[in-house]
Amino acid sequence: MVGILAVFVAAVFYFAHDAQAVVRTWDGGGTDGTCGGGAGDGNKWSCDANWSGDIEPGASDIATFDGTSTKNATLDGAISVAGVDINSGYTGIITQAPSATLTVGTSDFDISAGTFTGGDSTIDINDAFTVSGGAFTSTTGNLQLAAAFTVSSGTFEPSTGTVIADGLTGTWNVVTNETFNNLTINRTSALTITSGDTLIVTGTLTLTNGSIATGTIDARGNINQAATFDGGTGIIDFGDDLVVQTYTLNGGTAPTIRLDDPDDANDDINHDVASTITSLTITSGFSGAIPFNNPSDLIPTFTTWSQAAGTYDASAQTTWNISGFTISAGTFTPPPLVTSSGTGAGTWDVVTSHTFNNLTVDRSAAMTITSGDTIIVTGTLTLTNGSINTGVIDARTNISQAATFDGGTGIIDFGDDGVVQTYTINGGIGPVLRLDSAA
């Protein structure tokens, strides 16, 4: 009985140990004869004889290529492993066969030598992807990356497929810039691009879910944004070329959209569904009409409108929401109603003064007007919520204040023009009220 028990325990230990993740090294032991008999069958990934221990890597194993064998390898069928390491010493070519798929689990995909050539089907990497040497050419299908993307040396070629940033988190860090064909962002958190790095997208950029934190995407084709996208502090820059590009806003929140070249005036930002733009930034390098199109007169929300050049006329539209407003050059003609909105503080910085028709302050924190600047309101000034800090509002008609307004250190000055004005206080706290003219 004791002997039987010992054999049973030993068997349990053996099979439990065999199920644990192990490194399976490509030793190239297979031949056309032992792996199927057809020409090239000896290179099949699925051939057990090509791997250490004569066992093909399973879903819990790490497939490793090194100097043990430099023979070429062909991914055939549906391959699923925990990780892939293509290490120094391997000089062969790993090819993804037509219709073959590769799924990599939580032990990374690393290439520092050799060549990996994608095929036409999905490569799904559920942990970090690193190119530190060698050459990686992506699939013409989808390359799905759930975590970090790092290219520090070697080459990454995008092929004609789509790279999808999915998963939860992970920083994308490249050597200054890296080029993709189509890029889709569809993750549950932010795609962080290392500050100073640029992802160049020559095909379509699709913003489905998540956000972009830091870094820049140089979009050289069309951009499509879904209602589920969450913006971020990262920059989307239109390609500085003569190609006409369209950024279609279907709701959600856009990251910073930067216009910094005269060619950008040829592009279109189409506000097809009411959307929020983290910042529309027009730099001094831009010239011409700002290509923001709002054909259905929807209400756009700008966390920041920042303008250093160009012209925009919104007078034919009805109302905009703007949290922060900066204009240092160019011309901006506002819509009939602008609401200073937002959940945080917003700075309004103009060249001495800027004129609006009707202005409503309705925010959860202060509207800060740069000291020495004046916001001129020729229509009705409505103080609903929030406060006004520093600066001056030159109100030239009536003012209405709600019980929810919180005052502030900013100044409201009645227009010095002889027009009879009424400041109706329905409760709350008013800012500083200045009377400085006999008119």
C-alpha cells in the first residue's frame, strides 16, 4: 500500500510540475521528414521535434529563440504561448504563415535579434512588446497590444495592417518617432506616449475608447472619434502636407488638436455630434481660416480655445461652451452666446480686451481673467455659478445674478456709455462692482 501511495504522489508531482510555465527553446531538430514530409515542413513551429524536450510550447510556456539553432521558423495554425523571446544569437527568420494566428499571454514579446515577418492574421500580445534589436514586420491584419510598446533599437515595420492599443495601461516609448499604418486606440485607460515622442499614423487614426496622455500623434490620414473616447492631454497634430484630412467628431472628448502649419487650413474638423475638445490649439505657424466645421449648429465644448494665428467666425452659430479662452493673435468672432463653463478653474487671457455678445458664467470653480485684461459684453451678462477672479468684465447692458453665484475678486464695470443698465441680484455673492463714470 505504501509503495502504491508513493507512486501516486510522484505522478501528481510530475504532472503538476509539467503544467508549470517552462522555457521551450527552438533547437531546430525537426526535418521535412519528421515534421510532415512536405517541403518546408521541417521549419514548422507546431513540430515538437523543433523544440527542447521535443515539446511544442503551450499556452503557459515561453517560446525562446537564441543561438541554439538559427534555423528559420514558420508559425502555422493557431499558436498560443505565455511569451516569446527572440534573443541574441538567433539570426533566422520567423514567418507567420497565411491564416496563422499568434496569441501571447502575460510574459511579453521581446525581439533583440533575428527577423520576425508577420502574415495576414491577428497577432494578439497581452503584455509588453519590446523591440531592442533585430527586425519586426507587423501583420497585414491586426496587431493587438495590451500594454507597453517599446522600440529602442532594431526596426519596427507597420506593414499595411492595423495596430490596436487595447488593454488597460502601458507606456509607448520609441526613438523620437515611430510610423504606423492604421492605429486604433481602444483601451480602458490612458495610452501614455513618452513626452517628446511622436507616433506617425499614415493611414486612419481611430479613437474608440480611453485617452491619450502626453506625447504626440502626427495623423496624416483621417481621424474618427467615437462617443466613448475620453480625450487626454496628448496632442493630435495634422500632417503638414497638402493632403486633405478629416477629423470626424462623433461625440466624446478629443485630446488637444493642434494646427501649426498653413497646410492645416485645408483640413476639416467636423463637429457631427455634440463633443468636447480638450484644447483646440492654433499656433503662430498656422495661417488662414481655422477649419472647425459645425454644420448642424451643435453646442461644442472647449476645455481650452488657444489661438495665436488664423481667423474664425462663429457669429452664425448659436452657442459655445468654453472653459479657458486664450487669444494672442488672429481674429475670433464669437457666437451670440458663450458660456464660461467647466468643472475646474479656467483662465481667460486676451490681448488687452475681447468682445462677446451674451456671456454666461456657469462653472464649478473660478473664471480667472488675466490681470489687466477686459472682457467686453455687449449683450446680457448672466452670473449663474462659480466666481470671477482678477481682471474686468465691462458689462454694457443688463446683468443677472443667481443665488448660486459665488462672487470673486474680479471687477464688473458698467459700460460708460449712457445706456441704462440693470444689475438684478437674485441672491448669491457678487464680484467687485465698480462705478467709475457719471454715465
